[in-house]
Amino acid sequence: MMQAKVSPFDSLNAAQRRAATHGTVVEGKGVESGPLLILAGAGTGKTATLAHRAAHLVLNGVDPGRILMLTFTRRAAQEMIRRAQTVVAEILTERGKPGDRSVQSRLLWSGTFHSVGNRILRLYARHLRIDPSFSVLDRADAADLMDVIRHEQGLSAKERRFPRKDLCLAIYSYRINTRLSLKQTLEEQFPWVKEWEADLAKLYREYVARKQKNNVLDLDDLLLYWHAMMQNAALAQSLAKHFDHVLVDEYQDTSTLQGEIVHALKPDGRGVTVVGDDAQAIYSFRAAAVENILGFADRYRPRAEMVVLAQNYRSTQQVLDAANALMAEGSRQHRKTLLGSRQSPQKPVYVTVEDEAAQAEYIVGKILATREIGGSLRRHAILFRSSHHSAVLELELARRNVPFVKYGGLKFLEAAHVKDLLSVLRFADNPRNAVAGFRVLKLIAGIGPALAKQALEHLESAGHSVTSLAQFQAPAPAQPEWRKFCQLLEKLADPATPWPGQIGLARDWYKPQMERIHDAAWTRMGDLEQLERLSVQHPTRERFLTELTLDPPVVSSDQAGTPSKDEDYVILSTIHSAKGQEWDVVYVLHVADGTFPSEFSTGKPELVEEERRLLYVAMTRARNELHLCAPLRYAVTQQARNGDAHVYGGKSRFMTDKVMQCFERTTYASRAGVLNVAAEEGASVDVASQLKEMW
């Protein structure tokens, strides 16, 4: 008997298939569909569902080039394309047709909001009255530009403390993405700097003017200009007519600005599919608006259709029962109950420990016990609310020789030597980019901040012609290096110089500067060689610089210590960084009031609910085992080294009786607190009589 062929769509469950095939297939017109919200709970296969949705559209006549797919990382976009390509190829083979590989090359409009916005702005630059050769500032360069203006306006010399550059940029970004006024932004999110509203407004006006003068956009501008463009009916219609379908991943993480962009693309909702989970909306500090997903269905008339994915393929039912109980007590949300396919005799564990040291001892002991019976260290993850919460644990792991990797730290583009080399390329690409120019000119021996500023003013007076820099009178000791730099810049700025090899030219010039300025030059050179290898994946210098800014790699030699010879290690991560990941065994630190919810979030009900969702995200990372650790006391900070002042930790308000019923409760006493004293036989003292005789 012949076995029936299995279609890729047969792997989907009923809800996934309903979401993937939403709409009506119209002969010769593709797929017509109204707005769709795919409410995808944790571990329910949202990526597979969205990829099959894209494949369904292509297989039924929708041109891949007319599908706009918006994600939050380039990796997510690439994974979605790869899966869609695989499904299409398998279906066509099943139909007796050659596997069409063009989907991968024709899904041209797939990427992050910022990368797609960058492309759109360059295409519509003339209509937006901007120069299409603009440069994109990363966060560090934007903060540096903010700081320059901050000093120029005398804000750094105020008698009372004025916000530093990073906070100034954070306020600016939050105001842009939430669409709130500056006054509202300060009152709701940054109340401690309300007194500086007028000065901040003046700072931001000059910041905007300086960016326009330098022909640079920051990351927020990529969305802000796109949003402004969509408010013009003619331009909005011009862009929208290029797309039949708009697919948005992780919709719960979109900001108000991004939500309005999506709505403006398709005001009637035709062809719009968004995927997300309001229970995993944990990025309000980045201006993400949970209201986007909560109010999506009601935004349209008739209401958008909603498909709930509740079949969880990650965790045991016992872990899911605890997570379901936690969310059941939350306020406004899309209600759902996750169902698992695996049972376990082991409930999640709620362990009460004496203090942070006992918490660390409990976790490390459990991990080592698992290792002794053949378990891998990488099966374990230890999650925490804030990065500093793992300090005591890290010491215990080191003391007991347990290797670990902690997510976070300096990113590749933040390493000084990488920023130096990229600034050379950015300055050549856009001579009006004063931030890059100022950094590069200061690399030359004998050129300090004052001379660098004079050289940039000279360049501006000459219409930003790079050949004019050779006429600038550098000091005599700096002349040889100045000439070499001017020759390099002219060559890089020459359109006839091919893009392949430009990083090599810049690196050859920069090497002696790096050896003079930075230590460990040999190690740092490896990063620059890696940068050159990355460059060959991009057709032009502009694309390379922009993509690297929008989606940077995360490894850098700047933070590298002694290389680990262990191929196995425990994962340490903040919960925000762990979203989207999963491990066999998960430990969550400090499940106590003040941490869950954070003491900084207890003033507003909506922030308390986000803290509930944060704990939910942590719990749903576990496949098999979940341990919530609750210390009873915490050492008071700012006391003598040997001080023992402490406060008692309150039980988390989220761990109600109903939630606790889903946990096995246990306590752990530190071995350090157990005294093993054996009394001598026959020795005794009548202490009671002695006490009476005292009076």
C-alpha cells in the first residue's frame, strides 16, 4: 500500500492552518483577505505559522515582491523567508513542478522596520526634501552629537545637575515613538527632569537642525520621516499600491509610531496580518505600546478576525498551568489558556532561601548534581530582572569552577577601534557628517579637538569638497600624517574607487593610529579583518554602513578575557534578553516584591501588569523544569564591608494562593549556616541556678 504524501501544511494544527490560509483565493488576483490578528501564545509556533502564511500567498498567485514583511530583527526576517521558500519548493515539487527558488530572491521587502524605512526614505527622498545620500547615526553617535550641542548651549555648566547625553537621547526617542508631547513624556516617564523642559526643547530643536545640516538621520528619524510621509495622502497611496499584503511579526512590541505606520499603509486592513502575544509585551521602556495589539481588532470595520494559537510545543503542562494561573489574575488582556502536549510528574518549584548567598548555593548545587548524572550545563538558564541581580551568583559559579556566559556587555560597533574605522568610511560617504569627521580628525597625531573643529569649518566653507581639506594648514608636526589622510579621503570619496577593497585602504591608514592610541592592537586588528569580511556581503558602501548600523553584530575583542576552554557552560540572562529563547531547566532569581513587580513600577497599574508579563515570559522559557527562587532577606547597601544590616523580602504579590497551588513548595538552608558541633559526654552546666543568683 502506497503511503500518502505529507504536505508541509499538514504539519500545522487546525488553528495554525486557519491563520496561514486566511482569506479567499481569487483566480488571477491572488488572495484577498481582511485584517487578521494571529494571537500566538508562548511556544505555539508563530514563526512557522507566519512563514506558511507567506508561502500560501505566493503559491496562490501573490507576487513575492508585493509582500511587505516587517520584523524586529534581520535574523527573524531571514528565517521567515527561508521557511517560506522551503514550503513553496516542497509544494511545487509535490505538484510535479520544479522547485521555484525565486521566492528567496523576490521577497525583497522583508526586514526590520528601520531597514525598510531606510529604503523607503531613499526612494522617496525627493518628495521628502532630503538628500538620498544621507548617513544613519547609531545610538552612540547620536548621543555624541547631542552632547556637543549640550555643551554649546551651556547646559553642562548649569548649577543644578542637567541630564547627561544618553538620558537626553532616551527622552527624545521616547517622545518620538510614543507620539506624546515633551511635557507628557517628562511627566509620565522622566518626572525627575521636569524642571528642564524648556532647556530640553531648545536642545532638541538644535539637535534636529544639526542633523539636517549634516545630512544625517538617527534611528528614530527613519520611522519619523516614514510616518510623516504616510500622513500625506498622495505619498501614502503611492507607497501602499506597491504592496498587496503586509505581514508584521511581534506586533506587541511595536511603538505607537510603528502602529500608525502599519495602519496608514492599509487603512481598510485589506491584506494586513499581524502576529503577536500581548502576554509577552515587556518593552514599554523602549516605547512599545501594548495597546497596539489589544486594540488591533477594533481598529477596523468590520472587526479584524482573530485566530488564537494555544497549543504549546515547548513546555510541560505543569509549567504551563503555573503560567496560565499567573496570567489569569491579570487585568485587560486577550484571554487564552496554553495547552501542552507533555505531562510531567514534577511541578514547578517555588523555593524559599535565606538570602542571596543561599539562592546562589541552591542553584549551583542543583546544576552540578544534574551534570553528575550526564546533564549538559547548557540545558540550564538563570534569568533575572536586572543585570546586577546575578552578582552574588556569578561569584558562586566562579568559586565552584562552573563556566557561564552572560548575555549583555559591549557590542561590536561600540568598540573604539571599530567605531574609528567606520567613521573613516562614514566621513568619506558623507563629508557633511560632522560627528564622524570630528572623530576621524582627532585620530591624527597633532590634531586635537580645536584643530579638528577648525578643519571641519574649513571643509564647510568650501562646500564640503573633500579635496579642500588638503589646503587646511595643519601644524608642521602633523603635516605628514595630514597629507596621508587627505589622500585616503579623496580616494575613498572618488566614485571611481570600487567598493571592494575600501576597508583595506582605510585599515592600512588606521593601523599606525590604532597602535598609537589603543592597547592590544593585534587583537583589535582581528575585529577590523572581520569587518572587511562582513563588507563583501553588501553591494555598496552605503548599504554596508546602513545595515551595520541597523542590525549590528554583538561580539567584540574589547571585552574578551582569557578564552574559555570549556565547550559547556551555564546561560545567565536578563529576562528581556531571553525572550524568544528556551531551555530545559530555568531558574528565576529574586521572585519577591520589589523585584516582581519592581519597586519602580508599583506606582501605576499598567506597569504592574507589565511586570506580571515579564515574570510570565521568564516562566515560559522552561521546557521541563522551572525553579522560582525567593530570598527571605536582603543585605542593605551602603554599609561597612562586614556589616550585617538587612531587610526582609516580601512575598511577590503575583504569587497568590491560586498560583502557588501550581508549585511544589520547598525551602533551602545554606550549608554555611549549619554548625556541626558534638558535645562532650558527661559535661553539664546549671545555667538556670546561676541566673537566679545574679539577682
